[in-house]
Amino acid sequence: MSVSWLHVAIIVFFIQGLILFAIVPFLLSRLLAHRVKAHELKMPFECGMPPHGSAWMRFGINYYFYALLFLAFDVDVLYLFPVSTYYIDANQLVAFIKLLIFLLILFASVVFFWKKGVFTWPRKIKM
């Protein structure tokens, strides 16, 4: 493999861009920024209000179940758009049946989670 001037130019411009857009702003902020050591700057930010309570609160596991379910079903819904664009020229009945099988599996997983009691929310989190 031979290295041409185009390869050298790309590497030089990459290094220049790295210096210009990453290192220079960092150095300028370190040199020109005010040094403030206020206690309030080290506090966690909560909507402009001073925080109260402990940061080590225990959350119920249902928060995480809902987050995982949202991610799973969000990815599944994102799968539907490429499938619909891929099957635009295919036999509509075959594409419909394949998509229906996918949606039935998705619906079966909702029923499974419902039967497991994932969607029930506890009234109070026991500590």
C-alpha cells in the first residue's frame, strides 16, 4: 500500500482539527475561566433548588422494570419502520403475516409481564 499526498493531507487536517476544536478551547477555558471555590458549586443541581435528603435513597425495582420494558418495546417499534419499507415491493400477504407474527410475539411478551406482576406498582417502598 502506498501513501499518497491525499492520505497525508487527511491526516494533517485531522490533527489540525483536533488541535483547533478540542485542545485550544480546553486550554483557553483553563487559562481564562474564573477560579471560584464556592460550596454551592460542589452541590448537586436539582432544578435550581437546594437539595435535601440523602443521595443514597433506595428506589423500588419497578422503576428499572419500566425502564427495561420501555427500551425493549421502543427497539421493537423501531424495527417496524425498516420492515415496512423493505416489504414495500414484496407480496403484501407474506409481509403482513411476518409482521403479524412479530406483533403477536410482542403482545405475548406484554401478557407474560402482566401475568408476572411487573405492571403492578407498590404503594410504598419498604426500606
